[in-house]
Amino acid sequence: MNTTENSIYISDKAKTKVLQLMKDAGVEGDANFFLRVGVVGGGCSGLSYKLDFDNEAKPMDQVFEDKGLKIVTDLKSFLYLVNTELNFSDGLNGKGFYFDNPNASRSCGCGESFAV
């Protein structure tokens, strides 16, 4: 992972899964759609990650691109997600997206929430 600049990154495995989900949702190849990542209150550690497809940018959005995929987050979430990498696991110990977040002081066993 390249962390020479403040950004949000995506692993090859996560990118492949995102592209498959975009295809399933019928938005593959539509340049208006992007991956929106965010942080919301809740979860067993206090903050939870949120992933969605979106086609409406907001005024305070931070826009990044990694491996040819456009990733957008709101400014508040970016403060928690700076230099985080979105990854995907399809192993027996847990299937799904997870975040490698260097800013998290602790995270829960399910990998879906964290604290700073």
C-alpha cells in the first residue's frame, strides 16, 4: 500500500469485488457512479464503516482514485479514514469487506466497527 499522500486505498481483491457488485447493480461502466465510503456512529466499538454506490457528489466530498476506481468520502469521515485501505476477504474466518485503518486504536471482532 502506498501511503505517501493522504488518501484512501483499495486492494486488488476489493476492487474486483466492487466491480462485480457494480455489474450486479447495473451501474458498471457508468462514469457517474463511484464507491462512497464513510463512517457513522454505532457498532460495538463506537464507529462503523459504511459502503455504497453513489452518483451524487456533495460540496464537501473528498475524491480519490486508486487502481482506476473512484472513491468518495465526506470530509468528516475522511478524518477517520485517511490512509485506510479497503480490502475483501472470502476466507472461512469471515467473508466480506473490511478496512485496514491505521487510525483505529481498537476494532471489534466482526471488523465492522472501530474506535479512535
